[in-house]
Amino acid sequence: MTKVLFVCLGNICRSPMAEAMFRKMVSDNGLSSKITVDSAGTSNEEEGNPMHPGARKIMHKYNLPTDGLISRPLNYNDFENSDYIICMDDMNMRHTKQMSPIEDQKKIHAIFDLIPNKKGQEIPDPWYTHRFQDTYDSLASALPSWLNLIKTNLNH
């Protein structure tokens, strides 16, 4: 079983959006028995809270479920159990790497690492920008490449 973990700051906007979107992509590709998807935040500030209302609104616009998407902080087990840890911005990457055991740092990636013309770009936090559609669109452009990579690696 391959485990994919999406990480942002509070785990109420970007990472749960990515989780819901990627979980649907995995399901649509008949891979739910091979790939699990989760999300977490580098901060515990929002722990126990549901998705931001703006994020929920966008998810519902695209008929993506938001049930069970409750904020939780990144923990040691995430590093041990995840195969891919995908961060939304440089600050998330920095904090995730600071928290990570050295041997697990190779699992940590930036959301646009696989998109040549976007490598190094971030997905801005819509908690600040209120641009949830932009967040959705950015994730929609990045996530297919991650699914392709993971599918390829499943077969090796």
C-alpha cells in the first residue's frame, strides 16, 4: 500500500482540498486498494476543526466530499508510514523537514516538483488570499503528475 500525505500550515484549506481531490483521482483510476491519501498541518492551531468554509464551498462545487476532513497536526508516524509527503509551500517544506527524521526527508516534496514550468512555485494559502478557486485550479494542475508517478512506481 502506497501512502500519500499532503501538508499545509493548518490543514483546513490546501492539504484537505488536495486530499479530497487526489482520493477521487485514485478512486476513479481503480487504485483505492493500492493508494491511501491523507493530509496534515505543520501547525496544531486548527486541530480538530473542519475544512475552512471557503474550501468546503469549492469542494462542493466540484462534488467532492468533505466529510471526515478534520484538521490534525503532522506527527512522527506520518514520516514513518508515508511514501510521499507533498507540501504546499516553502514554509511547509521547511517545517516538515525540521520535524522529519533524516532518513525520511527523501519522502518530502513540493507540490509542483513534477511540473517543469512550475517547479519551485507554491500554492498560496487561501486562508489569507481567499482565492479558493485558484487553489483548486493549482491543485488540479499538479495532482495528475503525482498520480502518474505513483502509478508508475506501483508497477516496479
